[in-house]
Amino acid sequence: MEIDELEYEIFEDGPIVRKVTIKEMRPCIVAENMIRVLMQLDSEIGEVIPVLITKYPPGKVNYIENKKILTLNIYKRLVTLYPSGKISMNKTIDKEDALEVVTEIMKVINEAYNEINSGDVANYDELREKLSNIGPLSLYNCLPKTDCEKCGEKTCMAFAIKLLSGDVKLDKCTPITDDLPDDAVSCLEDLLGTQIMQTMGWKR
């Protein structure tokens, strides 16, 4: 579907991104009656993209390091962010749906940019090493392994799998969050680091 480019100001005082332009909308090839949207932010975001990795559950993130291209499996769709500020999004209902999702992403981008400027951001080399070690089994090994079902899942492994994908929050594991066993907390801190733990729902 051919459209004229549509520019929207989302944040009047955003520190790095304020506006987004919808460049193109086409039928989505993987979902009937939905569209694929190509958008352009008003600033490059290459320096911010590595920080964005910590803002989403590890199972939702696919990062091509040498190109600084980040694909997120969020809002029941794939959203790909490029250093140039280009964003592509599939499985989108309409223009309004696209704007709602990109607004949330731009908010996270601005927050990450502020963190960079304040120096409150994880070392990327350390973060990359942690991400490479995070999987369902490594998460499971940090959990109580009691299968108590207090989190709503039948087993601790089922909880670990959903935790990785962002479908549950870490604070649902009450044996850890309420009792604060040193070995479990230390295991999670070593595996995930503070920022990713917070992203996964850790509250202390």
C-alpha cells in the first residue's frame, strides 16, 4: 500500500529521539490482514542499541554485534532497530498500532541514552559474556528447585523457560524474593548482573 510519509512528534523534549516518520506500510508476509511498517527516527541510535539489550528479557533479544542491529520479539511481533534510526516492524494492525509500539520503544531509547550520559550503564563486554551464558538450564540452576508452584508454574524448569522469554517476572519466585537465600541471590547476580535481573522483574 502506497502512502505519503507521515511524521509524528512523540516526545517534545526527548534527549535523543523525538520524532518518528512512517516511511512505508506493506502487507505482512507472515500474518494475513496485518502490515509490515518501516519507520525512521529523527536521530541515529547506534550508541544506544547495545544498552537496549539489557532492557528486554534475554529470550526476546537477537543482536548482530558487528552491525549493531537489534531484533526484539515484543508485542507479539518482530521489531528490528538499526543504528541509522530505521525501525522495521511486522504483524502490525494499522498505523495507530505501529505508533503505540514505537512510542514505547522510543521511551526506552531515551532512558538508555540518559543512562549512558550519566555513566550508569553496564560494561558491554561483561554484558555480552553474561548474555552468552543465559539459558533455561542456567536459570534453573539458580532457582530453589522445589517445584513448589507458588509462582504459578508446575516446575522450576517451566518457570525458568518463561522467565527467559519474559512471560513471567523473577519476583514471582517467592522462595527467593521473600526468604532471600544468599546462594540463590548470588547465583542470579553472577549469571545475570543487576541490570538484567531488574529487567526480569527482580525487586529487593
